[in-house]
Amino acid sequence: MRESGILMPVSSLPGPYGIGCFGKAALEFVDFLAQAGQSIWQLLPLSPTGYGDSPYQSCSAFAGNPYFIDLDALKADGLLTAAQLRAENWGEDPLEVDYGTLYTSRYKILRAAYAAWRKQCAGRHGCAHYFPDDYYAFTLANESWLEDYALYMALKTAHKMKSWTEWPREYRLRDTGALAAFRAEQEEEIGFWKFLQYEFALQWKKVKAYANAKGVKILGDIPIYVSADSVDAWVGGPLFELDAEGRFARVAGCPPDYFAADGQLWGNPLYNWAYHKQTGYAWWIERVRHALGIYDLLRIDHFRGFDTYWAIPAGSSTAKNGKWEIGPRMELFHALENALGKLPIIAEDLGELFPSVRELLADSTFPGMKVLQFAFSGGDSEYLPHNHVKNSVVYPGTHDNTTLADWWENHAAEKEKANAAAYFHLTPAKPTAKQLAAVKTDDARIALLRAAMGSVADRAIIPMADWLGLGAEAHLNTPGKLGGNWTWRAAADFASEELAAQIRTEAEVYCRA
């Protein structure tokens, strides 16, 4: 079945409290998607943001981002007041997330809500605190990761948010006695982090149910690796490659290429795939099962790492001296499907790929990705629309690409623009410089959008910023750039009825609505 959807991060939704959340704007966006004939809402990872404010460098592979908790819902529950919300600074620009300000104001407010919640629950049924039944159900259902996560965050708070690798030895190495003493002393703080995950899950469940009832599926996103500064790395032990001192032996990255002479040193711990095999890939089964409880469809970032991955000795200053290693390949996916059934996975298969990666994608039967911004550098590119295949997902660009308008005006090489203009009949087959210069940005943008919608690919996903015709201000992430990413927010009136009607018309023309 042909279908289409929109990539729109929760963080980019409008709202009064510095960042998008699971409140009114989220439900209104679902309404917009339904009106626009769209059946998929693609998100970035919903996990807590980490290094560089990135959702792909999270402190947990299982936890949700507390920033997305709707504060108005907490107010409606009697946990916050309007005066408290008005008193906080949520940033100067409603079209941009100010993560520094957000960190201070958001957690202050969330701690106030937690204190009010504990007060509401004090003395019930003769207990010091008796929390709602669904809270206990949530903590029991998620015990396998929640207990460690809450303890980890309490320890991070106690150590001024330093990485666990910088904690005192007894905490770093998870000494049983030291952790038991800390739990006893910090019961309320540990409870705070559990409360946030409870509220996150409660609110997200309502948003997802609302979307599904409107015929909208949620396409989530998980990175292949976990962050070095994460509870997963702290508790994982043999899940990762470790040296004799219990430190990471090798880390992830990618080799030198045309774009990066020294390669890319990501620093994520590498999986000890031999151990995962011994355990029947139990951790991965738990991770994917959890993700499919949150999302309907699942995109996995850096899919090629399951085939071959670049392993760099820990402590290296660049990625140059790494080497290729063999991943688990289909053995992992067989284990996942045996445990979970047919997997609704989309594979991020971008970049320079070995034949073995292509073979893995084919064997998995997962759809890969086709990105139009990569199509026009010359030759018969696999990303050109005439080379797309049904079992794929086409994008004008991903979260790492700039918007179509900005790409056309500022980033596409003249050769790429000439090839694209000719391909879409915006100019003669071999345009002169004058003819190419006469092509309007909006005409190029619409041509690319229609190419995505008209592709033979079963699914087309369009970033919201491209439907809006926005420029560089809506570029979500520039790889390799530290700071200033993930900040774009839409204007309050972005999801207009007129735009919904326009998108529906386009979707109907190309049999996607």
C-alpha cells in the first residue's frame, strides 16, 4: 500500500514552555496529519537528549525525554499553578529551543510538580506515600530498566551531572554495599526520576492512542549505539567491549573519507557481539520490544553497523587507526523475529555501503532509504527517482540534511542544480547558467516534493519544514557541528487548513491518501 507521512520532531512543535511537548499542539498536529491525508508521523528519538543536545546521544536507550512532559497537564492535575509557569524563563525566541535555559527552568518546574504529587499521595491508605495504582503497574512493567535508570540519574545529580566514568570508584564499579546505602539515602531523588518516566509514559500513551485512532502510525527512531555516558553503558558490563580494567576497549566511528580526512570518532562503546550471541541477543530483544511498545514502526540509525562496523582503539585522537569488524548480520534479526514476530523496521542504509551491507538489507527484507538530495551529483545514482524500488522509503532529505529551500539556494553544487533542473523539466536538458539562475527556489522545492510523492517507493516521508518552504533556520542537525543543533521550532500557526488541503491534494494525485 502506498502511503506518506511527515517528519516532525516533538521538540519542534509550538507551545509556551520552551520546547514542543505532548500537549495540545501534539494532538492538533495529529489532526493536521489526518486532514492532510498522511498516515505516518515520523519522530526523532524520544529519549532524553545528551551530548550536544542530541537525541542520538542519550543517557538511556529505554527512558523518555522529560522535556516532552506537558506542563499544562500537570497543572490540570493540580501539581502546578499558572503562577509557577508564568514565573519561569522559557527562552527569548519561541521559534528556537534554548537548551541551556530549558535545563534550568524545566527541571525546577518538574521538581515542584513531583513535590506536589508526593504531597497528594502522602498518608493515603495509612502509608507514608501511596501512589496511584497505574504508577505501581508502570514501575513493575518497566522494572528491568527503570530501577537502574532512576538510580543512575540520582547518582549523576549527586555528582553534578558528571559522566559515570568520573564517579568515585565504588559507584563507577557498582559496589553493592555503596549502591544500597545510596538508595536508602536518596529514596526521594530516585523517586523523582521514576515519576518523570511515569508521566512521560502516561502522556505519550494518550498521544499515540489519539494518533492511531485517527489512522496515523508513529514511526520512531533508535540509534544503533548507546552513549558512553549512559546508564546502559554503566550497567552493561559484558554487553560491551571492555579491557582488563573494565573500561571501553574500542569505540565506534567511521573511517576517513572524502568528507573527513581523519574519519569520524563518535566515541560510543562497541557491542561485544560474541556475548550477545551467547545470551540469545536478550538485550536487543528487550530493547526492540520496548521500542515497539512506544512506536508502530521503527527506523534504526546506522543499519550498516550490523554488517560491518569501524572499531577504533579507545583513547585514539582520530578514527584513522580503526579497522572493519564483522557484525551479527542476520543472526540478530532471526533472534528478534523469533521473539517478536515480523519486525516493522526501516533501515537507515545511507552512506558508502559494502556489497555485504546491501546483501544484509535484502536478506532482512527491511525497506531502505532513498534521499533525493543525494541524487544529482552525476551518473545513474540509486537515489534518482527512476531507480527507486517499492520496498523503500523516499525522503527529500533527512534530519541531517538541510531543508530543500536552503539546499537549492546555498548547498547544492551548480552541477547538482543543473542535473536536477533538467531532470524535472525546469530548464532545457542542458541549461545555461542564465537559465539555471532563473529557476525559482520554490519551483525546485515543489518539483522535489512531487518527485518524492510520485516515487515508486511504498512510503514517502517529507520533513515538515519542506512543506512549509523554510530555509536554513529549520535545519535540524549539521553533523560534526557542536552546539546549535536540534533547535528549530515551528510557528504557532504552522499547521493551517490551507496547507493540509494542499498536502492532501498532492497525496491524492500520487495515490498516497
